[in-house]
Amino acid sequence: MLYPNKRYGNPEELKYWAMGIPLNQLAHRLRRSERCIKDWLTGREKIPFWVPELLRLQNMEHEHIMWQMGIAPLRKKLGLVDNGQIILLPALKPKSTAPEVRKDITEMTLKQANV
């Protein structure tokens, strides 16, 4: 925490750490009522300094436990891409593995075979 002597926490930081956690689970984690959590999230009440800090520490602890168990973290979703951002390149022709046959050699072999 940057300023431990501050009395109130940052509402944006609380929203960041609470993102994706249902309200009832968040209330259980913080040992507060759902109404209290809702008031903090809407800005009706000021947030105690320990709330975002506790959520941050719980997240760090969870990541450390997952690392100890050998479970890889999920890849983060980077965002949505619309059709305007997709660049389509011309299709590449597959290269054949056979060597290229010269016409003059094939004509010579055909003449020799007919002789």
C-alpha cells in the first residue's frame, strides 16, 4: 500500500480487485454485509483502507498456492477484435516436394523411348 496512514481506500482499486467476484462471495470474504459492499461499490460510503489491500493480498496468496500446486495460470483475455481489424493476406500456394521437371529433358526421353 502506498500510503498506509490514509483512512480510506481507492474505489477504483476496489472495483478492480472485486471484478468477477459475486457480491455474496465478496461479502463473505470481507466479513461484511452485502449492503455494505454495495454501498462501497456505488460510492455511497467511503471504503476502509484495508478492503482493497485485503483483496490484493488474497489474490496474491491464491496465485502462490496455485504455483505451488503446479497449476498454470489461465491466459488473460486481451479483448475483442472486430472485422475492421482483421488483415487478410492472399493464400499461399503449397510448394510441391517433387523437383521441377524440365520440358526439354522430357522430350528427349520420349524420343529415345520411341527410337
